[in-house]
Amino acid sequence: MPWTIETALEDKYLSQTRKLLSQYEFQLGTLTPRITIRLYESVGGKGVWWEQSHYIKTPGMGDEYCPSRPWGDDEAYALHLAVTSLTSYYGNALKQGASPSDDWLIPNKHF
């Protein structure tokens, strides 16, 4: 039997296997830290999960925003959700008159 990626990962000790699909980097507005988004496809499953290098905490937020549902149906939708989890809070803070600060970006300690 020839090996395939799927059969190589069919081991009783493995679970939640994922494959890196793509990685994107960008800066948010005038902030200097570079943000990285990694998209993963579930092996043998459906959906695309993401991990992000930073979360956002703008003035007035109690804690940084960590998405509770870091996945989408496909690659483009997952990337959209990841990006807007940052840009929506950034834009709202600017609309409320806040001055952008690099300390709005909180490094993801699990990235």
C-alpha cells in the first residue's frame, strides 16, 4: 500500500491534525509591530482554523480581544474573520478619538 499524507497521519495517538495552508503578515494602521496570521486546514475534516501573532486591546477594553471561534468554512472567510478581529476594534478606537499606540497589540504567548 503506498503511503499518503492521510494514511501517515492515521495513528491512534494523533488527533486534531492540521496542515498549514498559508501565512500572511501585515501592519495595522500606523502601528509598527508586524502581525502574522497562519491558516490551517483540518486534515480529513472541514474548515480552516487560524492563529494570530497578536490580539488587540484598545482604550476602554477590559482585556484583549481573543476570538472565541477562530475558524471559518474556507480559507478566504477564515482570513477575513482573523483580519476583522483586529481592524474592527482598531477602527472603533480611532472613531472614538483615541491615538494609535503600539501597546494596543498584545503578543499571543501561544503563537
